[in-house]
Amino acid sequence: MGQPDRRVGAGRRRGQALIEFAILMFVLVLLLAGGVELGAAGLSAYKVRDAADEGARQWARVVTTHGQADGATGVLYVRDSGSPAGANHGLGDHADPLAFDPPSADPLGNPDPGLPPDADDPATPALDGDIYLFNPRPIDVTNCTDGASGITDQGCVDRILAALPPIHTVLYSQYERRCLDAAGDAVLCRGSTGGGTAAQWLLRLPGRFDPAVGTVTLARLDENDLPETPPSWRTLQLQCVPPGTPDFGGCDRSDPEASCPCDSRAAPADVCWESAGGQPLACNVRVVARYRQQFYGLLGSALGLTDAALTPAALAELDLGVVNEAGIPVGGLGAEVVAQGTRTGNPSYFKVPWRTLQGCTSTRAFAEAGSLRTQLSACN
């Protein structure tokens, strides 16, 4: 009887080792991908909190620098200077996105923050001293982008950011590129040499983009894929209460226009603008920033963020993203859905697993030694 072939046994052991190595590598890749996604989510959460804090800090600086308290009435108010004739300061109206233009640059790269005009424009002297904590419109970088190659001049974009309120600089790393064609529909971002049809190049936060008003909202769906109430949240929001109000407890954070609005000079409501005595008030402000964090990797399934086929009613609440050359929505960077089976002409749409990250910071103004002081506090 012959001896067993040791080469066969060694081959089997090597095969077993390769199988074990493959299984181990799968687990390691899963952990690595999950760690990267968790790290990205943690960084995004930090950015969102920091952005809300920066918006509130900007208003606090205005109040602290220009604030006064009337010794006789105790009314808190804000002026450009200590003189009663000084120009008034107040919050501009952020509730109407059509009052803003998209931040942009002219063909030479000169920045335009797209904010409503103030005293610097002689045609609108009544808006003297308006403070805008953010611009709700996406950044139009068409004039910063080479239409043939699709390459964007970062220096041109930086100049636009420098002209915008600080909250945009904090959130800039989370802005994503989105392109529109001449009809205002989202298309794949490609230079003309790559067969692209983009007429407008935008940078915007991920969420649902509404070309009609140029704003981004975070669509919300419940587990049954039915629209919630309210169906969406804006990425940036403000709420205001008069000074002396204990807190924002009476405000609905998800609906700032109907609850604790920040009034405009066109319709003062004794919150941020003029009191009964004609003195502008130093209102307390709550700044809310939201961000939609998508999980495209294996971590989504591990966290229970499973995707599911969407009903036609639910599709209306989501941003389908870009379309391909055939006009079929294919999702894309920043889109909240992905499409499968588009080549068959019968695509199915699936939710991208996500979590909504939120940052919230509020101010509190109070009189101290004849001047105003402000405090910042987190309200997440």
C-alpha cells in the first residue's frame, strides 16, 4: 500500500486558508467601510452644529456691538451707534427665498452674495442695517466653471463664499454639485466635450432641490413610504422671540413661518424690529441647520437603514436627482433615491438609507450696565 500524497493534503490546507482569508477580508472590509461612513457622519454632525453656532454668533456680535438698553423703559434695542439718530439694525426676512438671488459671480469672477439690497443701495434706504444670517439659495458657479471641461475655478468660488454670511463657509465641505439644463431640469454634470447639456452649475446641500424657488429641503418619509406632516424641513431656518422671553418653548421647530417668525421691516411684529415706542428690539434668535447624511455602503444595512421600493406617491416627495441622455431619472450624488433597471425601460426606485443631522443654537439678550449682552446655548 502506497503512502498518502502529502501534496494533496497541503493543497487542501491552502484552499481552506484561502477561504478563511476571504471570509476574514469580507468582515474587515465591512468594518473599514462602516468606520469610514461613521467618521463621515460624525464630521457632518460636527459641521452642522458648528454652522448653527456660527449663525447665532453672528447675530450675537451685532447685538453686543450695537446694543443698548433704554434706562427709562427697559426696552432693549440695537442701533449702529450710541446716537439716537443712528441707523437701525434688524434681521432680514429669510422666510421668502424669492427675495434672494442665488449667490454667484459675474464673468470676471466678481462675487455677488445674492442678498437683498440694504443701505448700500441708494434706491432702498429703508433697509438700512439689515443683517442676513444666511442666503437660502444654492450657489450658482456657472461663471466659475469652464463649460467645455466642467472644471470649476476654486478661487472664484472662494470669493463668493467670502461675500456670504459665515454659515456658508462652515457648511461648504457638504455642498454638492448639481447641474440644470436650459429648461431648469436636473441633468448629469458634464462639460460640453463630454456630451453634456448643462446650462447652469450649482453647489447646494443634499436634499430635495426645488428649481421653482431654488431652495433645498429635506424630504421626510415614514416607514410606510407615506408623506409625513410637514413633508419637508428646510436646510436652514430661523426662529425669533422678543427679548425677555424665557425660552423658545412655544415654538414649533419644524414650522418657523407659522411659529415664532422673524418679522421683516415690511411687516414688523414687535419681535426683531420696532416696539410700540418706535425702538427696534434685540430679538433672541434660534438658528437651525439640517443635513441629510446618506449611507451608500454596507453600514446602512448594519444599522437597519434598509432601502425599500418607493410608491409613486412617495416618489413625488423625493428628489430623483439627475437624468441621463435618454431623459430617465438615474439618481446621483446628493439624490435621495437610486434607480435600478433603467436600461430595461422599467426602472425601480429605492430609498437611499439616510439620517437627518441637526444643529441648533439660540441667543439670549439681556441688559447689563446700560448695554446689551448675549449668551449662546445649544438647543439640539
